[in-house]
Amino acid sequence: MTTEGIYVRVLGDYGPFSSMGKSIGYQVSIGASSFLVDCGSPLFQQIGGHGLKTIKGLIITHCHDDHKRWFTDLSLFSRYTPDIPHKLPVFTSEAINEGLQISSGPALNTSLSFDSRTAVDLDYADYIDFRQLGPRARYRIVRRDTGAGRTQLLVEDAAGATVGPELAKIVISTKNGAPRLLFKDPEYGEWVEPELFYPFSSPVFYEENRNIYHDPSGYTIEAINAPVWHGVPSIGLRFTTATESLVFSGDTAHDIELWQALHTEKRPQRLAGTREEFEAASVLYGDINDYIERVWSRERYQEALAAFEDAVVIHDIALRRSVVHTDYNRLEHTVLQKERTILTHSPDKITSEWPLSKAEKTFLISGTSFCEVVGEQQLPLDAVIYHKQGGKYFVGYRNPDGGTTVYEHDGVLNLGGEWDREKGRELFKVDLYEDVGGKYLPKLAEGDASYYAERPDGRVELVSCGEDGSRGTIVEDLRGGLFNR
């Protein structure tokens, strides 16, 4: 196998509520370097302890559990495995790192001493070697001791100076008590939430150092925030070599019309008191959306549109009305290109004209294109449809006389059958094949008790079950000899 290009092994690509399990995780390899992107999949089962010892770092895109489910286990593994001489390197933004520190506290804050004689307090930094991706904020909310056991929330700049209410305010949520920063943008003269409003490139709110990881072997890893619209603090990632650019867009509602509204619409403030009271207040209580006048800046919108240029993109997908992911029927309203995009984080049942990922598939990004790696082969994804259902993966090749009909309803594709909604209009017919370990085999008839099983030598058997036991017959891979008619 060549060492050139960027290899992406899909460890898990189903959503958090999937019956298939294996939430989100990827292993990205460039030359001798290997990184984990998120850790929601069963890593110890898939990679094993020995393999995890060789990982150069863990990159976390956000703090939803389907993306960080094994975080504390990896932290403990790195601390207590005798032949791992270092803490767990974690690459992420400062906001996400703060979330990890809070959420992992119950698992990491207390343990036993190495002689097991004493219960000891530990710090997050005893486990984690934090490597920041993305710039530091110039302004932040801090809690300062005011004496007599009291504390006060303040906004400070990078030099530690207190910032007045004419520039920044703290809004404490009456829903959950969390403080959020409200900031007056100098260009618009409007109140915004800066973590949402500005791209990482903005000098108004972020420091100049973007904290891009530069590996001595020549590749870089960069955090991007402009196109990532998910609610919680989140980042996307760009891996760049001399000839490749791979973007993990992160969980996001990617929709140009939505993005345009976010940066063009000015919202009226809903003040609880007078304008004078609002302007003078350093701390407010309520819903920060009552005070935000614009959600995105023009810079963020423009940077979001340009974020995927000349890159292969791994992008999350849903069917419809998912709120925090990209709906399939809105893909035409994105800037993504089908020939450069692999859809991931998909529901249990989905039919797509865009290539779909699946746990245990490996893709090679070479130049501005990608292929699937099966053993020593590098194979194109040239089917006309890709279909996931019941933990199985199928591909369809167009054939006017094919046995399976592809339908479209409200922008969502389906293959008819036991579809829980109207099938819709007929698009075309296909021959459908089951993908087993990257090999394409004839789809078995519904109700057939037979099944395909991949052997340790990579060959596939069709296993038939009868009253006197089961019997396996080697079947030949049809991939490479299929084409769209």
C-alpha cells in the first residue's frame, strides 16, 4: 500500500440514536502519522490497545457524546498503561477543551495513588496534553474572587484588563444558569455573540495565531469554524499535504439560504427594561437571543462558502428536518460537490446518489479525488446509488431492466418496499449489489435465509442454512466488472 495521500478509516458513522451502534470516529493516517478524529466508536474493539499506543493524537470536534464517548477511557488508558510514556495528546479548540474538562470531571478528578494506598485528587492536566487548534479569544468571561468568600463574573481582555459594559456584557441564562458573552461589533455597531459571529480569521475577537498544527514531515492540521453551525462549540478540520486537502466539515446545518439569512438579517432587540438600563448593565439575566442583533458576520459567511474549495470533504447527512445536520434534500443548496464529497453520520436507513461512508471502510484521498481501499486495491466509487439498511451496505448500477426501482419523494430517495412514507415519483431502475468488505455481490432475495460471510483470507462465502446445518460456497467479487447502462 502506498504511503502517499491521506487515508481515512471509518470507525463509526452512525448517529447517536442508531440501532447499529458505532457512533462517530475516524482514523486519519498521513505517512507514518495516525490521528483519531473523534472517539465515539468502540476504539478498543476496533483498533486495540496496541494500536491505540501508536496514535499521534486525538482530535475532538465537539462535546456531543456520540463524538467523545470513549474520551475518559482513552485518558485513563494513557495514564495507567505502563508502556505509554506520555499523556493523551488532545487537539481541539479552547472552548471545546473547556467542555471536555467539565464533562470528564467525575471520571478523572479522583483516583488512587500508584501504590493504591491513597485516594488522591487529580487534575485534567494529569491525563491530557492539550494542543490548541484555532486561535485564542481576545475577550473571555472570568470569575474573580472579591473577598469574604464571594466571587464575581467579569469580562477581561487578553491582557487581563476588565472590559466595560459599552463593549461586552455577560448574559446568564435563566434556562440553565450558563453565562454567555454579548459583544458590540465595532463595524456593524450591533450586539452579537462573538463565538458565533466571527470566523477564526477575525482579528476583532480572535488573536492572530491560528494555532495550526505543523508536523515536521510536512502536513498541517487546521481548525475551521466558519461553516460549522451546530449549536454547541464545534470545529471542522482541514488536513493539508503538499498535494491533498481533506476537510471534515463537522456536524453542521449546511445550507446557503440559511447561512445567508444568518448574516443579512438584523434582529430587533427585546429589552426587559429601558435602553439606558441595558447599556449600563454588565450582567443580564434571560435569553441571549433577546439581545443579539445579528447572528453571523459577512466575513463568516464568505469564509464558510470558501471553506471547501479544492478539498475532498467528509460531511454529515440526515434525511429531513434534522435541525443540527444537513438534510439530504438540501444538498443542492450547499457548496459541496458530489465528486469530492463522502457523506457520513447517516441514519440507519438512507438511499443516496452521493457516496456514503460505512464503518470499517477505508478511503484514500489523492490529489483532489478519492477512492476506496480494499486490500491492496484502490477502487473507484462509480455506482449510481448507495444504500444503507439494517447494518448492510448496497450499491446500485443503473439498468433500464433492473430489479430495483429508485424513487424520490420530497427530495429524499428510497427504494420502495417497506418505506414508511409515500414512495413518490419513479426515477430509474438499478441492479442492486451487497457490499461485503468492499466486494460487490448479488443482492439476496428478501426472506432468503442465506447470508454472506467474509473469511479471514478476505474471500466471501454464501452461507446457506438447512436442517442438517450450514454450508458455505465461495462467491466471486463482481466489482470492477459493473457499469451503469
